[in-house]
Amino acid sequence: MPKEIAFKYLRFYEDKATLMHHFFFPLNLKELKDFRVRGIKNNNLLVDDDFQARDERRLEFFIQRKFNELKTLLDKKPAIYLHSGLNIPLIGLVEVGIIDRGTNVIEIRPVTGCNLKCPFCSVSPEKRERNFIIEPEFLVEKLKALIQIKTKNTKIFINSQGEPLLYAPLAYLIKGMKIQDKIDSINIVTNGTLLTENKLEELKRAGLDTLYVSLHTLDKKKAKKLSGSIDINPERILSNILYAKEQGIKVVLTPVVIFGENEKDIEKLARFCAEKGLKIAPQNYLRYKFGEKNYQQRDFDYFYNWLNNLKQDIGEKAFQLPLSIEEDNAPPNPFIKGKVEKIPIVLPGFFKHEGIGSLYGRLVSIINGEGKKTAKARIIRTKHNIIAAKCLN
Ligand code: SF4
């Protein structure tokens, strides 16, 4: 009788295997015959009944190699799975991993990619060459080591450069982080389109404290325009937001204000928040180097003038106070700006011609480092332990 074996984050199908639901690699059952796999049942593998630990190791090795063919289901872009077997750090990049800017806030970016294509996006996930996803246990292990140096309780912000709800084990990750000492609160920044009542219950049980939802209008037609022609349902997002509140999750709406486009919509959203006991924190649209530049940005004097008028009109109560951020220890920065270093390249990068290196316990984004084994590179950025370099060879 063949027996069933399961891999925690993998599901098997006739022609592919999926990793954490949103990623896949092609797989033909015939390829698995040599590994004593006889079929698929319940999306797990059926193997010979005398399948041994030795066979399992061979099979795991084969599957690890298949990760080289990993792709994103959403946009079919290549994807990279960062797991403990790679023996790499998770600090150093801005797009994925852990960011510690020397305060009581740590940013966690477990996945890249987004289900929307907002024409004002500050990070434009669509323009990236590939996506990244991190094994939750690996992230928790690295976070655990990092918080040892903190003297204050730490707020965790899961603020992917993309949509964090595309990370299937999000609740599992939250749970793993919440049980660590010195973790004060867990916060997620999301576009809200993938929220469901079940998901919210699961996130609450895992330990989620606050949900920051980037909803920019209540008008369905405008919402479609502001999502890059993707149909979204603001009514459904609102109903899930209210459900989150009922569950005891604090909700803050974080609409982006694009003057001339949606400031009136945000006034409506602010009134809704005042009425329902929710908080709102409008953000001024800014044009970023790697972001979308389809609108004109207004300066902060203009923005704050508009915001203060709105506060006077509706009342301060609905507006979220700025986050209290305090300085705290951060890991020392091992790099010197301007210095040339020999950096082993361990992964391809997010952008064309970029390679990702690993040195002194940091990941390093290296311009023109793609395809090289080692880059002789000049360090061009070190701030907040986000390291960038330019390849010279
Ligand atoms: S603004 Fe947010 S939701 Fe919109 S495309 Fe960018 S990451 Fe996705």
C-alpha cells in the first residue's frame, strides 16, 4: 500500500507543485518516479510503503533544486524562496527581510508582489523582475536573534513592498513573532482586498493588533481606476474593516491623498471613520524614485493645511496620532560608504542586472552584479543597515 507524505508548504498537482499557495514550479509525476513516488493524494505525495528516511532526503534534495524554477502564480514572474537551508542573513535589503532603523519599530517584509497596480504606488511591484518569499520559521529565527539587543518593547510592522496577505502563512508568522519576548504589538499594512471574515478571525487569534488599510475611495469606479483597472469592492473592504473592529483588531485607514483626484473621497472616508469609531491617517502622495509618477505631488504645507481644515471640520477624534517611535539599539553597520569590497553573489536581484550579495551578516543589493560569482563593488548606501553597492568588475 503506498503511503502519503506531506511537505508543510507544498501542495502537489498533476503538472505542478505550489509553494505557500501563491508560488509554483512545474513538476511532472514521471520526474518523481525515480524517487519512489507513485501518485498524488490530497495534494500530498504517495510513496512506496517501504519509503525510507534516505529516500526522503533524496526527494527533498530534488525538490530544493526545483525551487530554481519557482514562479509567481499571480504574474508568472520568477520567484526566489529564502529559507534556512540557504544560510544567508535577512537584514540588508529594502524589499524583503527585516529592516531595523534603530528604533522600537522593526519592519518585516515576508513577501513581494501585489494583486493591484495602483498608478500612484511608491514601490511599483509590477516593475520588479522577480518576487521573493521567506520561510516563516527562518524569519522568526532571525527576528528572535535581533530583538535580543533591544532595550524597549518592539512594535512589528508587516509592511511588504506589495500585499502582505499574499503571504499564505501570515497568521502562522504572526503567532511565531507574538510569543517572543519584547514584542509589543503586531501591525499589518494592507490594501484590504484579500481580507475575509475567516482571515480576520485567524489573524486575530494569531495575535494581530492593528490593521492599516490603504483604502482611497468609496466610489467603485474610482477605486478601479486607483487600483490600476482592477475591479475592487470598497463596500466589501469596509464591511471587513467593521468586522475586524468587532473582533477587537484596531483599524486605521491610510488613504493616499492625490489632490485633484480623491481628496473629496477621503473627506467621506474620514466622516465614515468618525461615525464608526475608526481611525484615519491620510498620506500625502509623493513621487518616489522607483514608484509610479502618474500624478503631481503637492508640498507638505499644502497637505497639512488641507488636513488641518478637515480635522477642524470633522473633529480630531477620528484622526490617528503619529506613531510614537523611540530610538533603540540596532545591529552595528559593518560597511563603510565608498569602500570597495569583494562580495560573494548569492541570489539574483529584484531589478535587471542586479545581484544580491552576502557579506558580514548582511544582504547587499549590487547594481550590475547579476550572474557574477563575486563582485568587486563600491558601497554606495549603508543607512539603517540597508546596504547597496555598485559592481566594478
Ligand atoms: S500601492 Fe500598495 S496596493 Fe497599490 S500596487 Fe502598490 S503595493 Fe500594491
